[in-house]
Amino acid sequence: MAALPLIQPSNSAARFSASAAKRSIFSAPTVDINDESTEQDLLKEQEMGHSSVLTLHLDPSPIGKGVSVGSWTKNNRTIGATFRPCTNEIAVYVAGKKAAEEFPIKQQSSIKDNTVFLCQASIPESRIPFINQTFGVFLNTTTKDPYHLPEVYRRHYEQYYEVIQRYLLQLYEQSKNEMAIVDATANAQELELVEGFSSIWKLSESVFLTTDDKKPIAFMFSEWLAAHDAGLDLEVGKTILASTERTLHPHFWPYIHQCLLRGMRESVVFIVEQTLNDETDDKVADALEGFLKVLQGIPSSESFVPDGKSLERHKKWQEDCEEFSKVPQLSHLGEDGKKAMAILTGNVEIILDLAASWEEAFSAILLYTNPDCSRYDLLPMLKICIASYLQDSEETLLDRIKIAILEMDAIKTLRHCGNFHPWLVAHLADVFQQYGYLDMSDLRLQDIASIGWDTNIRDFFIMNHAQSLMSNPNLWEAISGYLLNSGHIGKAMLSEWICHVPLGSSRKAHKVLRFCKDNNLNDSLRSINRVMAVEEERRGQYALAIQHFIASRDNDRVAKLTDNLMVSYLQSGGLDLEDALASIPDHTSNDHVEFLRSYAKFHQDYKNGDVRNAGRKLVDLLTSSRAPKKYWAVILLDALPLLENKQMVVFDTKDTYEMMRCLEEVVGSQHKAEYLQPLPKNASSPTLTVEMREQQLNVVRLLLVRNLARSLVHAPRVAPLDSDANGTMMTD
Amino acid sequence: MNQVTKFDGTHEDLIHDVAFNYYGNRLATCSSDQKIKIWDYNESLGIWESNISFKAHSCAVLKTSWAHPEYGQVLASCSFDRSVIVWEESYHDAVKKWTSVATFREGNGTVQDVEFAPNYLGLRLGIVAADGLVKIYEAMDITNLLQWTMIDSFPVSEGPSKDEEGNHCLSWCTSRFTSQMMVVGCAKEHIAKIFRQDLNNKWQACETLSGHGGVVHDVSWAPNMGRSYHLIATACKDGHVRIFKLTDDTQGGALAGGWTRKMFNVTCIADFADHSVEVWRVEWNITGTILSSSGDDGKVRLWKATYTGDWKCMSVVSAEEGPHVFQR
């Protein structure tokens, strides 16, 4: 008996159609590419599209039972909606059209008028791993060339189908335990959807993407049919095998016919062998033996070896079939036996009569009339099958997709898949593009490009898919990855959208920042850093805020923050500047931060009694322009204890001159009041006038003059910063 | 499209506007009860929780707009009391409080629309009142929101502009690659106009979005997203939703670098009468790919473009009673 396919399609696959229930706003018609062969299709779609717009009724209805919309809106009410950034959710609410003051009598409002509804096209939790896994496959394949290293490409690309199958298995498992599932309907819908993915993906692969050119499409199609079409009930086969008089079993011949139509050689050979072994009637046994012999020659992918003689062998087998059809012993198998032989001889009329679906008929016609048919020549046979089985009204979306695939019309396939689901069309479009099916030099595509839209088909669908994922912000990495790989518009969308992703934890924030940095999303990087800086500043985390402002290149804000820190330090004295700056990496290059850091180190050295280094740093702050001029007065005042040092002349003549120059620049400036402002207040006089502040600097001036004299006598003593020269010890 | 959650706005009168903050994790609702309420999204529970409610104006609060978060938690509201107030969330003894940091009193009529400018322009606020004057205010020091200056003011139409029936509305162009622009719905003229600054930084009415059969109730300028064209949607009293496409006018001299009143070719690329009755609001999502429209038919419609630029209604949310179907 033929091996059961790994995954048995559920019955839902057979009745699958594009019901409104499983479509989201993102999966509704998104492509409309006109080509001459599909004008009728388009008309049909328009009709269908009009009726298939989804309507969600708010629960509970804000209008209520028995109230007409007209009378409801006359009472100053209407409906309003606003998009939730990042997720594309919409908040829907009853909106007052005019202010209450415009009505002489106060109108009554109830809870029905005050409910805010949040609506979105949500993604089921069970689909999240599938989305993430296929995103991984997308990243691996999208940058590779299927013609350059086909094996490498194939290895990655085949994972799409593997992931689909894994998810399908998981859903089958879940559906077996439906009792345990809260939302069994949702699971059934998801199962239908993924069965559709699996079916379409495999068929597309067989027709468009296979690298196995040696394997005729006839066999690939029958394999696809066995795996993805639930038309054959394997349980019937088991029942037939269990019965005693098999040829008399009412389902024996119909089952044999169906197996033959579907090219299930092994299954039918097994059943006939078993039947032959148990058959007691010699005449029937003879007929079955002859039949079995013919069956064993049914063309299969194994028999079609590329030795150039396959067609010859097949012709010979067809002649054998024709011959056996005419032998009198076949009459012992009855009319059904003759019909079976008619299938094998490729009698199209009988095949169309017996097949349960156009797919079955197509499989049989292909297999028994032209097994070596090229995938480019399927159209005539396809037309025969469609005409016999599908009325326009019965044609489902899945039918249209399958037909478009078999017609090898990539654009039509994508158009219909665009109506099916954004995941499917995005990934198919990506692979089609890589295989060259969406070459923009195609005349039909040039027509589209001339309309003036800025994106190609593949990018359009990838962006669409990314947007359909936005309802779940946890998928931000996949969304970003897809947008990043969909042209300049995708990148522009990403640049805006990623700024709206709620950062939540600092871990997520840093991941988002890292992503932006790695992918040169510089505007987003700046924007996110700026927002984080403001937030850190609000929380009093100044060092973190400074880091983010440096990253967002907001030097003014860094200056403002460092000023705040300096003022707090000068006013309270309790702030440990070094501690406050500790978390800022040493390599951070910013003048304001460098100043604060050097100033803090100067104080630290002084506190530690390292007068020599403190003096060096102080002079360096003044002479290297590191310290903003508004802090010169403060720094000069800080020099007081060093100037008063009796053991050592800390500043040499040159430094003293420099400090004197700085002092004069401060007090002689027209901005004197501003420069003197940061000087510490006196506890006894909390408000200082400019004169009082200048008075403080007069002390510095006096000490500088005295130090000049001392330095002339005891020079030199302050070495350059990098030198380890010692200060001059006083000998007196 | 599914109803994910809902909450009671708890206002004592009709809500006029609901506005999400930049991240969509905060909501502001405003109402004829003169109050603004702030709602926070509780991510772990998936529900919206009331954060604060405060009396904001002395009359109905008609609209609110959130500033970019780089300016902190800042909200602007406009009211029938002819004023606009800028609110800032602050902490007093670890208690959150919304403080009014600036009030702009507009003498001649209800302030009908308020919207913060795109953040690359700084902290700017565009407002339009019933007197037909658009005013632009700016916070000169973004670390101190107490100081605001009116940096521009211009009439939406020439001649007496007070219009009893119609309302004015505005929407900023968020693209940073063009001069600052906004679209303004000009009540009595039944049109919307694009305003932008000329070479002397004076705001001038430029292109006209015409073809409306009534007052333009709302306008929305789609985020540009690197496209070579702009999209603007209008909601009209005549029951139509219209989408206008603005493409560079290569004949008009715009590309030569000079200022011109005609920088764009304006084409109405979609005109939908599906609502059939007055349409009050239109709004784009942040990627400028989905448009929502809502009207007196009690329905919110979502519109989306096909690959060939054909706009189609994708989904409808109805306030009327109907079957509740789970949709995926």
C-alpha cells in the first residue's frame, strides 16, 4: 500500500475558500495587475471584492437595538476613529459633533456613548514562532542568488516548506485535543489557512522553482495532489482490504479508479495483488493478473529515468494497455474494470467523467496522455479540466491561485495570493523575484511601473507583510528586518515606525538602539536617544541622560545638563561629580563632559592632598579652553588654597601670568555679571551683588601677585601635565 | 479586524476626540464635560487604565494633540471657550499632575483644530479657530515650556472669514525634506488649501484641493515615507472621502530652486461616496498606508492602496448592531 503522506490534509482543505472570516485588512486585495488574459478575472474579483469587505460590529453596539443610524446622528452623535501608532490598532468611539454649549438644553449621555473600542487585525499566539522562523529563512534566502550557488540557496529555501509543515503538524495536534482548546474555531481557521500556505507553496515550488528539471511535472503534480488534496479517503482502502469479497465491495472499483486518477500506483498495485491472492474465481483471477501486469507499468518518477528511453518505454506500455483493453478476459472485471483501463489508456472523456475534481482529472490526463509534458505546456490540458469542473460561481480563491500557478503566470499568482494572505504573497514574491519572474524589464511590469509608484512588486508585498505584523510589537525585529529588506520606502517606513516602538525595558531599548546603529538608521537613532535622554533627565539620571544626548548629537542639551550638574555641585557641595559621571564611558568625547570630568578630578586630587596634580589640572582647565569662560571665576577661586600653600609654589611664573590674564578677562568683560554668577554664595549673604562677587576675586588677584613674586624666586615648579616633575619645595 | 478590548471613558458628556501619544501606550480623551482624561495601557493585562482626569477648559474640549516625547509628556487642547492650553505632566511630591504651562486665548471664535508640528521643526503648535485664522506658536526654550511665542498667523481665506456653519481644520506635512507645509480645510469655500512659507518665510496659500461638494470637515496629510509624491485625504460634508496625490510640478519652476505657488500637480486619485452621509474624520496610520474615515453612517472605513495605486475599502467597523464574527 502506498505510504501515507506525512501530513494528511484535513477535509477543510477540500472545501477551502476565501471566506471573509480569515482575511485581515492587510490580506484584502492588494495587487491589481492587468494583463490581457485576466480581464474577466478582474471583473469577477471586483464583484467579489465589493461583497467581501469585512464588517466588524462593535459589541455592545453604541447605537443600540431598534435605533436607526439617522436618528442617532441627529442627536449630535457620530462615530470617530484614531490609529494607534506602532500597532495600526484603531480606537473607535462615539464622537460628539458639536460642543454641548451649542445646544440650549443639556443632552443626556450614557455609558454607550462613552465606550472606547480598540480594534485590530490580531495575530494568533500560535503563529508567532512560525512568523519568527520563516523570517529567519527569509533573511537567509533573500540575499542569495538561486542561480549562483543553487545548492546553498535550495538548502535555505526549502526550510520555508519545512517550517510550514512543522506548524501544520502542531495545529493538527492541537485540533486533536480540541476539547482542551478554548478557541477551537480559531484553531480550525488557522489550520485552514496554513493548509492553504502548504498547498500553494508546494505547488508553486513544483512549477516555478524546482531545480529538479529531470523530474516531469506530471509526477510532481500527482505527488502534490496526494499530499495536499484530501479527495481520497485512505480509510476506505483499509475497509476494502479488510473485506472478504473485495471485487464485490461497492467501493472497490471507485477506490481503484480514484487511485489511478491520482497516480497512486503502489496503492492500487497492493490492493489488486491482495485481491488476486484471495480470488477464488479463476477467470476473474486471470483478468486481475493481466490487469496487475499493466498496473505495474504505470508511469512513475522512478520509471522516468533520464536515459532517453523513457518515452519509448511509455509508448510500449500504452500499447500494452490498449491491447489488454481489447482482450476478452477483461470482461470478467466488469464495466468498472474497463473504465479502469480507459483511465490508463488516457481516455480523456472517461477521466473527466470519473474524476472528483479538476485537480484529479488534470493529474490523470497529464500522467496517462503526456507524462513527459513540460511545465510550460500545461495550459491546453488545464483548460479542458477547468471547463468541465469549474463554473465561474464555484471557483474559489484557492482554485484561482492553483490555476494561475499551473498557467505559470507569476504575476497572476501573486495577484491572487495577495488576496489570500500577506505572509504567503510576500515570501512567494521574494522567491519569484530571485528566480527572475518579476523582472521589471517585463513589458507588463513596465506598464505598472509607469503609473508612478515608487516600489517594485516584491518590495510592496514585503512591506505589506511587515505592516500586517505590526499589531504585535513583540515582533519588532521581524517587522524591522522585512522593512529593511524592501527598498528605500521600506527603510523610510522603518525609520519612522521603529521610533514609535514602545521601549519598555532598558534591555529592549538598547536592542532597538543597536539595531538602528547596525543598520545606519541614523535619524531614528538620534530620535530614540533624544527621547531616552529626556526620560533619564526626568528621572534624575543625569549621566545616562548626558550619554543619550551625546548620542543624539544634542550638544546644547549636554551643555545644559552639565551646567545643571555643575550648579548643583557648586551650590550643594554634596554632589559627588565623579560618581555622577562614573557611568559615562571614558571614550565619550564631549567638551562639556570632559570639562566636568577634569574639574571633578582636580577637586579629587586636592582632597587627596595631591596639590601638584591639582595645580596642573587647574591650569590646564583654564589654558586649554576646556572650561567654559563662565566657570573661570569659580576655577580661579578654587585656586585660592593652592596659592596659599606654604610648602610649595604650585604655579610657576608662566602659569601665574595665565591665571592673571584669565582673571582680568573675567572681570574686564562686558559679561562680567554672567561670568561671576556661578561663584558660590555666602551663607551669611545668600544674595550677592556683582560687586560683592568681584570682591571675592580680588582676593585671588592679591594672591596671584604674591605668587608671581614667589615663583620668580623659586621657579620653576609646575611641570606640564604629562611630566612627573616635582613642585619646588620652599626652603624658607 | 477584531474588537480587542474596550473601556468606559467615564466622561459626563459626549467625547469629542481621542488621541494616542507617540508610542500608543497613552490615550487622551476630551469631552463636552470640559475634562481631559488620560489613560495608560497596562501591557501585562492588556487593558486601558485611567491615569488622571482634570477639568481643562471652561467649555467643551474639542481636540487634543500630543507633542513628541522628546519634549516630555506634553499635550495641547482646544476648546469652545476660544482658548488653547498646553499641558505638561509633572511630579509634585511623587504625585503626577498635569499643569497648564501656557494658555493662548483666541478672541474670535471656537478653536477648532490643534496639532503639533513635526518635531524636527521644534516644539510648534498649529491652531485654527472659527475666525479662519491659523496661528503657529513655538516654545522658544524647550526646557522651559512656560514661554511660547506666536511666530506666525495667517487667514485661511481672504475677506470676512467667520463661518457659522463650517469648521476649519489643519494637518501638517511631516516630511523633513520639503519646506514647512500644512493643509487647511477652508470652511465656507468648500476647498482645502496647501499653505507653505515663501522665500520671506511668509505663509502663502498655494495649491487648492477642490472638487468638494460641501464643507471640508477634516484633512489629513499622509506621512511621506520616502515616496516621490504626497497624499492628502479629506472628509467632506457631501459624504465623500477624497484622496489627493501631489506630485512635483516640473513645469512650475519648483525644480529650478525658485519659490512658486505651484510646486505640486494635484490630482484627486480617489473619491469614495461609500459613507453617503457626512464624513467627519479622516486619518492616516503612521506609515501613510492605511486611511481611516468615519461618518454619520455610524461606520469607520479603512482604505488601502493596491499595488497599482487603486484604493479599496478593506474593512468596516460599524456602530450598528450586527453579528459578532471572529475574524482573522
